[in-house]
Amino acid sequence: MSASLGGGPHRPPQTTLRHRLAELRGPALVPRPLDARALAALAANPGCRRRAILDGAGVDKTALAAKLGAPSGFGQSQFAIARGNAFEAKVKADGGRELLRLLGIEEPSQVDLPELAAAGPEGRAARTALALREATAAGRWALLDHPMLALEVAGSPVYLEPDAVVVRPDGRWTVVEIKSFPMIDGSADASKVGAAARQAAVYVLALERVAALTDGAAVAHTVLLVCPKDFSNLPTASAVDVRKQLSVTRRQLSRLTRIEEIAEALPEGVTFDVAECSAEELAAAVECVPHAYAPECLAACELAFHCRERARAADVVATLGRSVRGELGGLTTIGAVLAAARGESGDPDDPAVAALRRARALRAEALEAAARMPEEAVECAS
């Protein structure tokens, strides 16, 4: 590492970390901000140092995956984004009349709409915190449109922007998530609702940090999910309990390795600068950071195809899924699993080894029985 990154006594540690992350990303590139969707995915796989450092440095993982020759289809289509924006605009039109109707408020004049504009994400987060405190002290309904929340993740601040937050007269704060997938006959696709709940849990966690410093405030652990009703564009709402997702997110984020520790462990000169580095240089840089690939990554990470290819080449069990990996204990490669099943290696007292050998014996018996069936059928016919 160069002398300018040495972190002398005149330079605060956080400043040194920002310089190091900028060097990893590429000094000429604008950092790609983290959002709640990315944090939810990161919390679901806290052991992946590769994603933690790339997200912490603000690396464009989509561009990185493309340059590595393993582009991913992960992410929303432009059509879905446009449809979502149009539906959100409808919900919030006319002072949020439709959204307020879903809350049981027919007259928008009963609701305060605080101004949240400020310079930069830090300024917006401070202005949001002030608006939340003022609304709670006033004891009135308030609707905060796209507030900015701050959350520390792996030692670095992350700024989050929920669709809306409602402050009730009793001091309760409720997160509002607006999604464009339909709610048919009062229910929506379970996987999409689950993803929305995990995303909303990140917002609730960030709101709790502000509520802890606000007298009389409490954050609701039930979020308001707003979707189109049936096959129309009419908004409808459902309360979604996110206590389970909140507990998991809090626990998983606390397990994340601090970003500065990962950065310090990297070899000198490593960079993920997609604008300046060749595909070979980027591949070598990415391989310097351990990953924790699992099939679930395919629905949550832009680098999933690249990491899957490397995991398969290394013959690791994790490519079969986290549940399989957990069942196999100390057997971390597929080769070791097959050898244990054949009795060539492994401790016979190990429950995983014993189960594998029993499964192999049962398979052999089944195949032997299947092979005898044609002979028995001929004998019966004669």
C-alpha cells in the first residue's frame, strides 16, 4: 500500500478507509450506493467477503460480471422499473390521497407533509431524523415521502431510501413499501412478498436507530405493503409482519466482517477498477477475496454465475445448496463425499459418513432389485 494510504496519526481512520475503498473501486469511478435490496441479500449471506468488500467499495458488480465474461440476468427489467415508478406516482399523487385512504384518512389536510430536501445523503438523513422528531412531538399524522435513513454496516455508513414512512399521532412510525406486483384476492406471490419483507426489515432496523433517540417514538414491526388490486391499477394494501425478517437481518448484519479488515487482508495493488483493468486483472483481483457461493446467490447477486463457475471448478459441496452443505459437516468437496460413501475415507462414527454409506448401500440394493425384475417377469409369464 502506498504511503498516502498509510493511515498516519494526522489522518482519521475513516478517511483512510474511504481512500482505500476508492482505490479498490477506481478513483475515477463514482461509487455505486448500497440500497435495502442489496443489504437484504448481503445479510442473507454474511460469510461472503467478496460481496461485502465489493458493495462496501461501491463497485458496479454488473459491469464487473460482464467484463469477467459471466454476465448475470439479475435485476429488474427497465419495463418493470418504469411500471413500478408509474404505480408509485399514482399512489402518492394529490398529496398521497390514495395512500392516506388506505390508512383510513379521507382528508389529506389532516396530514403533515414535511420537506426533506437537503444537500447530500448525510444532510438528507439528518433532515429526515429532524422531521421524524418534530412529527412525533406534534402528535399529528405525517407522511414522509422518500426519507433518507442511515445504517452502519460492517463499519461503514449506508444510506437507505424507503418509499415512505408514516408517523401516527400516537408516535408509531410505519414503513410503507410500494410494489407493482399484483395482490389477487387479497394475497400476492409469496416469494415476492418475502423479498419485500426482507427489504422492509432493513428500513425498520434503520428507523429503530432514530427512534432510540426520539422521545415517545416507536417503530412498528408491521409494514404496509401497497400493491395493485387484482388486475387493475387500483392500489390496495396489506399489513406484513416483519419481526422474523428483522431478527434475521439484525443477527446477520452483526456477523459481517468489518470492511476495513477485508481491505487490509488484500494484497498490495489489488483493484476492481472496471474502467482501467483487463478481464484477466479483474479475475485475479476477485480471486483474492473469498466467496461463499450458494444456489440462492443466483437470485440476489450479479456475480453469481462467475462464483458458481469457480465453486464448481473447486468441487465444493456448497454448489448443491446450503442445506446439503450443512448436512455433510466436515465433508467440503464432492470428491470427499463420494470417497466417504464408497468407504475409501472418512470416520465411520461420523453421522454424515454413516448416512452416506447407508444411502449408497440402499441405492445398490435398489439397482440390484431393478435388474432382477425383467428375469422375474419372464419366469412369471412362463
